[in-house]
Amino acid sequence: MFLLCPPLPTPSRSPDRSEIVLTRGDTLSLRYTYRDYDSDCAVSIFLDRDRNPYNDNSLATVATIEHALPTGSAIREFAVATRITELAPDGSTYLCAKITDGIRTRYLYGSP
């Protein structure tokens, strides 16, 4: 189980609140919850040009977090803050989390 929660605090939002507006140098704070019953896991959060994690056109890795112990049935929360240094030239940049436990890998794109 993995849930990428909205950023905390938001640098700014578009007028219709459907997008988070970032500029280079902004600090982006993220939090997420996770659960892995039987193994450790790694979470890599990265900025992507599109919503396809398989085409190798990501912009930058925001953070990589190693969770060394299984959680059992407990749900854990984690937070990370990072400074944004790369954005797509056309203005569309997507936040993605790659979650792997060494056997399975899943991708999750965040939303505002």
C-alpha cells in the first residue's frame, strides 16, 4: 500500500486549484503513507515529463528513501522536503513515486 499525499505546504496553486505551480528553487514538501507486510522497500520520488515511467525521460530524482524493515499490518507515514531544481521546459512536470520491494515495482503519479 502506498499513498502519495498532496504536498505540504503548497508553493502556490493554479486559479482552479487543479495544479500545483512550482518554480525552480521552490521547496516541495511531500508526505506519504506506506505498508509492506513482509519485506523492506525503497521509494524513489522523481519528476517526469509525462505520465509514462517506462520511457526514461524523467527530469530529476527528488528523493530516494530506503525503508529497512517490513511494517507488518501497521501503516507508516513519512515526509520529505526537497528543493526543485529541474522543471520541464513546456511547464508540464509530473511527480511520480517508484515503489519497489526487490520483487515487485509499482509507480504512482501524484495529484494536487
